[in-house]
Amino acid sequence: MQINLKAHNASNLQFSAQIILTADLIAEIHNISEPDSDGDSVFLDSYENHRAWAWVYKADEETFQSDIIFNYETKKGGRLSKKLPLIFQLIDILSHTNQQLTFECRASFQFGKKLHMKSIVHLPQKYLEMPDMPFDRIQGMHFVKLDGSNTKYDVFLEAPTQGVIIENIIFNYSSKIDDKLAINIFTEALKVSDSFVIRE
């Protein structure tokens, strides 16, 4: 579940879902990651210029429903002790559920001037035609792609300075949990990103 965000100018990838656990699965999770005072368990990872964590919230005592969150970011995390609970251990446990989950996903990208990237809509935009406008320029836009009556994805583009593009993508992804989950979600984020930001 290790992904290389930095190689694709991404700074963060986060995805979350609701999952139905069993008493045995909860026991396995708690055996590796002792729950905190709220009953939640955390799992970690750290690799070259990246760090990651996964959070498993306390399951409902009646329905056994729990929330899980995975977060990857381009920050150095240092070497982890082998005694710490690791993300691959959580994946190994949850992959046995065989549940098809819907993950809410968020990906953030930043393209600097040296990359010579441009967005499909020119940003920033200046409006000079009308006097006394309550703004000087438009430096960001929100794009929505529909799938019938549902939203397939949202893309937020911002150009804080000339030549710099910040892109944030929100989308859903349906999948079972396995060791390729993060890679597959990030691949989907890259497909959307490449539709909005291209090299000049």
C-alpha cells in the first residue's frame, strides 16, 4: 500500500469508508493496535519522503459498523519501530472481509513554475470590461462532473501566482480492500488530474 505521491506532484491522498466488522476482526485489530481511550486504533507507515496512517474508529456495539480512514502525505516520518502497528497488517486483516466498499477520496496536487503546466481553463482570469467590479481577478474555479444525477467528481483549481497550479480532487471509488487499494485509488486520481492540468 505504499504509493509515490511525490513523483506525480501530489502532496496528499486520503480515503475513507464505512465497514462492517465482526467480533473476531475487532479482536485482531485490537491485538495489533491497542485502542485508545475512545476505542480507536491507529496503524502507521513511513517510507522515502512519505508518511501514512490509517485510523479504525470504534465499531458500533450493535451493528459492528466502523469508519476507517487512510491518509498518505509527502512528509518525512522517520524509521518506525517494528513494534508499532503497521498499515499492511491492517490491510491483511480487512482483506478477509471481502466487502465492496465505497471510499470517499481526496487528492491534492501542486504544480510549480518549473514544471510549465497549464490548466484547461486559463487562470488567473482578469475582468477589465466592467468598472467597479467587487474583485480584481478569478484565481480559482470549481468543476463538477456528473454521472446521471450523481456527482462523479469535483475538481478545484487555483492559481495563486502566475505559473503555479494547485489542484484538489474529490471522488468516490468502489473496491474491496486489498494491498493494491491505495495504488488503484491514486491511479484514478491521476486520471482526473491529467484531464485538467497538462504540460505546456
